[in-house]
Amino acid sequence: IVKALKLQLGDHPYAREVIGERGVIETLTQEQIRAFYEAYYRPERATLIIVGDIDPGQLVPAITTRFGDWTGRGIAGGDPSPVTTKPATPDVSMLTVAGSGESAITLRWFEPYRARPPTKAERRRQLIDQLGATAVGQRLVELNEAAGKPARSISPASSSRISNIWNGYVSQAIGVIDPKKAIELMMAAQKQAVEFGITQEELDRVISLRLDAARQAAATGRTGTSGGLADGLAMQLNSDPVFISPQDSLALLEEQAGSLTLKEVNAALKARFGDAPSLVYRGSAVPAGGVEMLRATYVGAMTAPASAYASTGMKPWPYKYFGAPGKVASRLDIEDLGVTFIRFENGVRLTVKPSSVRKDDVLLRVRLGLGRLGMPQNRIDASDMGASIWSTGGLGKLTPAERVRTLAGRRVTVSVDMGEDAFELHNGGGGATTTADFGLQMELMAAMVTDPGLRTQEWAGLMAQADRADEAFELTAAGVMGYNLPRMLHSGDLRWTFNTKDMRDKWKAEDAAAFIRPIILNSPIEVVVAGDITVEKAVSEVGRTLGALPWRTTTAEPAGVRNVKFPKGTAMPVVLTHKGREDQGGVVIAWPAQDAFSDLRGYRVGWVLSQMLRDEATRRFRTDSSATYSPVALAEFSDTLPGYGYIGLSLEIPPDKADAALVEIQAIAANLASGPIWESEVTRITGPRSEAVKRDMASNAFWVAALSGAQADSRRLEFIRTLASDYRTITAEDVHAAAKRWLKPETAWKLKVVPQAKAQ
């Protein structure tokens, strides 16, 4: 990151290490830290954001009372000057760092920094820029797919800004598989835009999309949780100091969009790309041909003649009819939770939780199959990539790029996850689907389970992405722990074991598709909906899509798929190694606990106990000895594996302190088990937790997650009912009893990660 910033900014303070230089950190004095604090943590730099059910008439006097006498101490600190001269950096650069993850290519056009005045004229200039970039971005989706996906995604050259530091335009290719093709494609798209411009049809389309989004935002208004709104306002401070309502934003957009012309947009495209961009390649290894190939490709792409863009056109949405609308076979209203269970005659289960917490926002999941539980138990093969092939393979009648173009402007989306007990289609939420677009969203979901494309052109990219992840995990203690813990804490079960490059090199994309296809086409379906929607609307739209499909036979769950055990305690820690710095290490210690549903209150007490372990470890290892930055609490109480759960700690620590750290953590556990535990220690954890639960239960995401599987397992309803009250009533005695029950020395499983050079 630092090297990339230096190429962008030159010798500017913003390009320095964020944490700072070790020599400086180790020699800082208390006086220097205080002087910095007083220079920069001052009232003129502070913004107070308050969101909630408040009376401004009462709030302003309270703020005045508490902050009115706050004055800065000493001389105020200054800010570094913005970058107004293009840094003297190479036109083509290559940055390689082992384990750095995905390969990427950045094209960057420099502009001398200038402030953005808060004027309508500046808003109009930005709008023109954004419309041109959006049109080119839509082209790139199609061009990238037509070229065989040399990169997972390519963004158009769009305005980029580091507030008060840097201005320019940046285009990026992420997940690069073929650097040569990716560079040629990126340059060709920009040259097409500069020399030929975009068409009136393209401009009309992107204006329409922009207006539709603004109208939806204006209709929705500022709804959501107080915390989410406050975070959004805080983020806006850096991007736009002018606060206007969504309604005023819409009015301004309608005024300006109605007067701008294609000539203006194309002139802006031509003007901003007059200078040649710099190119930076980032990856974990040198690409074939090295920097010489990159430069030759760059020069060739710069001088190659441009041809006008020719679109293949936008296909109509072909998934409208799935059969006669399904009939409701049963309905059950869970009145105390405001939840309705629906079962259609074809077996599809629908669970609906109407909520107006986010106006005009609907979140949903479609669940089918057994997810991780249904993966092979005796081998690791291409089935591991089944969900990925489903997610990236498009639809039978539309490629991924065609689907994007066809659905552009509609608030619908879909992605695939492999959950513990089901494969899941979800729409992301948070504005992804509106009440008006819910019907189209259900058509998309139904298309995904009746006509999955399962195309395999993304296979090379998926394999390369996995290879880069493998390289990265080996280089840090945290990476080794994250890679190995799922397998080890599930006693070596292959379903929780990551595949390796040696395995993947033998796999075929067709085998991944063959594994997932029958699951998609034959598995019974569950739909969970939460948001600004009525039960009647949800029943109608699900009924004419998934509810209209033929009956899907319910098959018995294979015996033993949930028989997973926590590993036995270890007298000596298991030792793993990493290939990174010799001063990095890590330890994990965990004790077997319980699943979630066998004792809901006990599970919540266990969660509090895990936080007490973390807090005490933080005091001893961070505050007292500075041996680590932040211990991580481990708290797993499975809702799918009977009897399975654990409590523990993970921390990164210098390898020469690892053994002592394990002894110290066990001492912390012994103290908690022997007591006493004070009520104040418990309420310090349960108080914030209760507030967090209150916020969670006001979100659609909570309800979709909590209600998934609830029709088949009514214990999930009790989970919801008791959630808030359990955390409010947990006592020190409860936590002490849990510590005595679970934190036993003989059941503790221990892991130590050290550098390879110190493994002996």
C-alpha cells in the first residue's frame, strides 16, 4: 500500500506508513503524544452527530453546557499541502508482494488538486463526469465478458479523490487473470469514449437510472437505525460538506439532468483523458514477461487505433411465467413476533416478517439443500466450487453481463452462499430491493433455481483467486490460524477443511456444475422475507414464482451428517508454522461448551463468559505487557450441530512468549472458575450487549437470519423471544457456574503458531 501511494502521491506525508515507523514509535515521549493530541484533537476539527428521537430545543442547550467551554490548547496543527504537481514516477510500474492477494491493474490520470466549491455549477460538473463514467462502465461489463473475462471486474475511469490531498481519475481491473488482455481492454474502452463518445441512447439510459435511484431515495427518506444513519452522515463529511435532503437532491438532479446535453458529456470525456495515464500492476508474483511485457502492452494499447463501440443490444427479461400461481396450503400467524408462516401446496415454505424500520426496503433469502452439512464427508473435490459456479454462471437465457444490462436500474440482485445447513440465495438488503421491485426480485430468484446457467468461464479466475489466498495465509500467524482452525476445531471433518492448490489443479469446472445442478433443481425450497412489505404481497409474488413450481420431493437427511465433535483436550499445544516474519506468532486455546438450542440461556451466559476471558486477556497482554494488540474471543454455539460448541481465545503474540501466554490464559480461566466474579464485571458486558440486541432486532437482517429454518425447527422462535430478556438478567452467579462447568484444564485444546525457522 505504501509503495502504491508513493507512486500516486510522491513524497507526501499521506503516503507514509499509517502505523508509523518503528523507530519513532519506540522513542515517542508522553510530551510528544500530548502535544500532537492538543494540536489536532480540537473543537474546530470536531463534528458532533446525533440521530434519534430527540428534541433539538432541548438538545442544543445541553450541547452548549457540555461543550461550550471547550477551547483548543496551544497552537493548532496544520495540514499537509495538497498534491498540485504530478509526481515524477514511471509511466508503468510493477509492485509484487508475496501473499498480497488478487492481481490488479490501475490506470491513473493525474489532475492538480483543487477544492470542490459547494455550488450548483460544481454539482453539475460532477454529474456530467459521473454520467459519462457510468455509460463506459456498462460497456465494460459486456466487453470484459466478450473478451473471456481477463479480469473479474473492470471499472471505468471515474473521478477519484483523497480529500484535501489528491484529485484525478482512476480505472481498475480486479482479479486479473490475463494482464495483457486486461490492459488492452481498459485502454480500448477509454479510447472509444474519448474519440467517439457515448451515444444519446446510452446517455438517456444512465440519466434514467440516476433519476430512478434518486426518486427511490427521496421516497424512502432517511429511515433506518440511528447508528446506521449517524455512520452515513459521518462518511458524508469527507465527501460532501453540503447536507441536503434526498428530496432536495432529487429536485436538483431533475433540474440539471434536464438541461445537460450529449455534447457536454462527450466533451468532458475527451478533455479529462487528454494526458496519458500511469499504469500500476499489483500482485503476488511477476506476470509472464514481467514489466517489459506490461510496458510493451501499454505502449501498444496507447497507439492502437480506436474503433467505435458496438453493443450487442439489451435483451428483454425472459423470466415472467413459471406456471399457474401456487395455492396456499396452510397459514400460521405468530402474533407475538409479528411473523407469518405460509406453506404452498407444492411444498414451498414462506416466512414473512413485515417491518417498516427501513422504508421501501425488503430483504430475503431463498434456502435449499443442506449446504455444508451435505458436502462430501469422505473426500474434497470440485464440489467445493459448486456454489461459486452457481453464483457466477448467469442464467440459461442470459449471460451475467446480459443480466446486468437487462436489469439495470431495477433494484434487484442475487448472490449465492453456502451456509451451514443450506445453500442460500440472498439479495443483500440495505436498499437492494424495493417494495415495488419485489416481484421482479422473486422472478430472478425463481430463474436462479429453475434455469441456472452454470457457465464455467469464471473458472480460471476462481482458481487464481484461491491460489492467491493460499499463498497469503502461509505468511502470517493469523492466516495460518484462520486457515486451519475450522478443520481442527471440527476434529478434522473434511467439510470444514480448505482445499489446496494441488487438489484444485486436478479439478474440472464441469464436475462442480454437475454437483450443484441437482441440488438446485430438485431440493425443497424455503423463502424468508423481512421488510417493508405486506404478507399478502409476499404471498402473491412468491406464489406466482417459486410457489408455481412442481412439487420437489423431500429426501431424508443422510445419517450422521450432524455428528461432529469438538477435539479432545491437549496436554501440549498442537504446533503449526508460518512463512512470515520471525517475530510473529500466535496461540489459540478453546474449551468445549454446548450447542445453542439445548440451553438458550446457557449459550448466552457462555457468550458473556467468552467476553470476560477476552477482557481479562486484553488487560494482561495488551495493557500491562504490550505483548499483543487485541485478543479475540472465540464463542461458537452451533444451531445446526447438536452438542457442538466452544469458548476460547485467540491472540497474536511473539513466538518466544507463546508458551507463557498459554499458561497465563489458563490461569485466567482458573480464576474465573474459582471466583469470585463481580456483578459490575458482568453488567459492563451485558449492558452494551443488550443495547446491541435492541438495535439488531430493529433490522431486517436480524429477522431474515433468525427466521431461517424456523418452520422446520420451532426452537428458533424461542431463540428470538428470549434473546433480549436473557442478556438483561444474566448474573455473576450464572457466569461463575458456566466457568466452573466449561473451563476445565483437562478439556482445553491448545494451538501454537510459530515461524518455520523457530519450529524446533
